[in-house]
Amino acid sequence: MLQGYTRQPLAEVATETELLWLVDVGILRREVDGQGLTDSFRLTPLGRQVVEHWQRQGCPDRRASLLDYVKNGVIRRLRIPDWLV
């Protein structure tokens, strides 16, 4: 939070859950050292495209609609493919 990565404090478990979601959708990948330990994440090519698109739009700070929150929650929690919703 102090470095601006999040707007509110998150527990370690919640942080791990959010990072794993970004890995699952292809935005991040884990960086593994020679011993197979993970201590960092890196943007994937798709993640770079998302960030570049966001920056071209002037880094908008738009809030999602209630429908977006519900749809995202259903997809994330139930692991339903996006094309079914």
C-alpha cells in the first residue's frame, strides 16, 4: 500500500489470491529461481499490452459498474468461462 500497488491493506493470503488470478488470466507470470522458489512476478506480453493500452488512454481511474463487479465475481469464484456469461 505504501508503494502504491494497492489502495487498501491486504492480508498476505488475499494478496496471493489476487496475484494468482492475474497469473490464471495471463497478465502475470511467476519468476522462479534455479531452486524452484518463487519470490516475484513479471508481466507477460499480454500484460504489457494491457498496461500500454491503459497508458495510451491517459491512465483512467474509472470504477467498474455494479454489473461488472457481479460478472467478475461470478467468473472468478465459479471459474466460469467468460464467453458463457
